[in-house]
Amino acid sequence: MTPKHEYVSDADAGFVLSTLEPDQLAEAKRIAIPRRRLRGGELVLLWVLRIYVVFMLVIVLWQAWAATR
């Protein structure tokens, strides 16, 4: 018999996880959660952050290279 899983709201998720026994928590973690579909603004924000990280990485590498000369 397959266990029946009930859906819990985000507000109650922290409470539910804190009250589970270790073996129950391990079983709950095995349930696959699908990826969230991001909307336009969220995607733009993530791409801006990625570009910023690459830009800062280039600056740090340039500064390290300049310091060794």
C-alpha cells in the first residue's frame, strides 16, 4: 500500500518539519518536489545576478593579476 501524502501550506511547513521524528523526516525528504516555474521578472533578476557575478569575477582576477606584476 502506497502512503498517502497530504499537501501542507508554506506557513505550516516549518512547524510540520520540526515535529517529525528523524525517520519520518528522512521519509518526507525522499518525496520529489518539482522545479518551480519562474516568471519574467524573476528570470531577469537571476540573469542580472549571474552577469554581476561574472563581471565581479573578472575584476577580482584582473586585480590579482595586476598585483602580481
